[in-house]
Amino acid sequence: MLSNHVVFATAAALLLFALAAEASSGSDSSSSQESTVLFVFTESCWAKYTNDFDFLDRDCLKSTVSKAVGLGIVVASFLLKAPQIYNIVKAKSGAGLELSSLYLDVVAFMCPAVYSFRLGYD
């Protein structure tokens, strides 16, 4: 059974990842200036979906799917590391971790960061 501390830390990390995804989402110029609802919908799309029931608006559909996929990637990335983090915290040791896998993780995270930096994104 997971302890309350691990559950709280996991929930806090998921919230931070969601907020980070929210801050960095919206790479196209039309939706990047508009705030979002529930991390996925722009305000205008939320109004179209809830008030007009227009679920087939092309721009809103593209924006919503793009934001949902991005958020899903962030959450899935965390969930892939959560068992390893749990085992390290439980054992109170990082013994047995392969340094090469950690280096590959760093390289994998640096590639999109460098790409975004070169293109001038935040």
C-alpha cells in the first residue's frame, strides 16, 4: 500500500507537470495568447463546445486535440518514472541505477529543449 506521503508527492508532481504544460502549451499564434479552461480548452472553444454545442469546429478541434495530446504526453512521462521514484524513496537508496540510462534520459530531455531554444520558444 502506498503511504500518504507518496500519494501526496505524486499528486503534487502531477499538478506541477500540468501547470508546466499549461504554461508552455499553445505553440501556434492563434491560441497561444488565449487562456485555457481545464488545461485543454481555449476559452473561445470552451464557449463553442458548451454554449453552441459546436464540437466539429475545425480550429477548436485541432487546438483541443493538440493540447490534450501534449498534456497526455507530460502525464505519461511522469507515470513512467513514478515506479522508479517510488522504489528509490522506499529503499532510501539509488543503488542499482544504471548511470547510462540516466545519461540517456538527460539527452532525451535536452533535445526538445535545445530545439525549442533555437526556434525562440519559451
